[in-house]
Amino acid sequence: VIIFGETIPKITAKKGANHYAVRNAYLIRFLMIILKPLVLIVVGLVRLITLPLKGETGSGDAEEKVEELQSIIETAEDEDVLDEEQSELVQAAIDFSDVSASEAMTARVDVTAIDIDDPWEDIIAVLEEAPYSRLPVYEDSIDHVIGILHMNHFLKALTEDDHVDIRSLLMEPLYIYKTIKLPEVLEEFRKARQHLAIVVDEYGGTLGIITMEDVLEQVVGEIWDETDTVENDVILRDENVYEIDGDMPIDDFLELMGIREDDFEGESETVGGWTIESFGGFPKAGDSFRYENFTVTVLAMDDHRVEGVLVKVDPPAETEKSRGPHRKKQENKAEN
């Protein structure tokens, strides 16, 4: 049945798809009409049987469908139906609804914002250096954002008044809770007609900001424009030696190292966060630890933030010898 009913017809039809489609269209249409009553009966019986089970397996069915779809994408890539970039784009679209605002945002420490109480000269200096069209404005603390300043509105007002009242130009800030998923973030952007939102935690504190560009980049990848500075998260220093930026997403790092996410025990979202988590505290430059078949050494710290690490992967022969029958566990080793 599989050979003569599926494999051979597929191979034959694939070689002349248009010819066979036109030739068999009327026959297929005829069969669809005469077999429709039978199809309706079978579909009705299936629904009748599976209806009592839907309540018990709703979430499980959804997960199974996602896994099945991912399997189809992998198969399509293996058979050259999709190239690697197309496969990644489709996969990103599937994962889109599982990404939260906190995973896609720009972290608080990287946010460029304006303190409304700063001297006028300092505010102008920030606005001149910032390559953004919108900036959050806060009072006393960045946890108290009072509005969003649109640069076009500011520049237009500045042509009429050298000391324009910034408060009068501010748009009401849009707040997004950290766990809200990206489809809901897009919906909030649409409702508020804004492209920037403040991401907050359960205490109302500012965790960072998320923009329309951040959301889109989760699907299509990094979007570069003329104001962006191109920075590499990974620099190959030597054979099997990588310099990794501390802000590199942990998912990208695991892919680089060939580690399955299901096998990874960390909970951090960046390489820097995972490094701190691995030490159980804040390391110093030069401290190192082992994980799997590589050594991670801290290159630089910025206060309590890991700026970069050096990852040295064991040569293949040494890796096979050192692993043995059991999975190597992570061990910390501080070097003073």
C-alpha cells in the first residue's frame, strides 16, 4: 500500500506536477463529489469518539501539534524543500507566541533615558547622542517613567522655542508586564498606537523597554539600520577558542556549543547571567569554571555585570577521553 499507493505516485507526480494536476483534476473533482457523504459520516464518527477525550488532552494535543510541525520543518530542511534561513524563519514564527516581553526587551542597564530634572544642556547632550526616535523620560528614578518623548515632536517644537517645555510633549507611557507574550505585546502596541513600552515587574519597577523592532526581530532576526553599531556576540580567537559577549542570548550560545536546550540546567537568559549563576555569586575577571567539554573564563566585569567570557572547547580526542560513561557535571574553579 505504501509503495504503490503513496511512494510511486508521489515520485511520478513530482516529475510532472503541472501535467498530472491538469490531467487528473476532473477525476479528483468527481471522486470528491461522490465520496463526500462517506467522508462526512467518517468525520462525524471520529468527532463522536474523540469528543469526551478533548477535555483531558487539550494542552497535550497542542504540544503534540507543535512538535509534529517542528518535525515536518526539520524533514523539509533535510529534503532541501526549505533552506536553512527559511527553516529558521518558520521555526521563529512557531516559537513567537512562547516568547515573553522580558526575553525580547532591552534591559534596564542598556536603556537610554532622560531625567526630566537634569540641566537643559545635559538633556540636549543625551538627545544629540541617542540614535533613537523615541526616548523614555523619568522623574527621580527610571522606575518612575512619566512619558515617552518623540524626537520629531521635540525637534519641531525646538524650532519655535529654544527652551521648549519637554513635559508638554510627552506621550503617555505604555506599560507591559514582563510575562506577557509577544502576540499580546503587539496587540497592546496596536491599541495604544505606540511603538515603545516600559516592561515592569510585579513590584512596578522598570525592567527595561520593548519596541516594535524588538518584537519583529524575534521572527526575522536582527534588523540593522544606519544608526546601529554592528557588534559580534562571538569572536573566534583561535581554534576552538571563542570570545563571547556577556549579553549573548543563552539559546544562541547553546546552539553554538551544540548543547540541547532540554539538557541545559541553567535558568538565565544570557551568557553573563548563566556565568553568575554557575559561580553562585559575582565572579572576578580571570575566574573560570568547567561545563561539559569546555572551560569558561571571565574576561571582564562591569560592576556586577559580566561583560564577556572566553570559552575554550576541548579538542575532540580529549573530549571523548574525559567524558567517560557519565555526563560531565559543572564544577567551579576560582583563580585568584
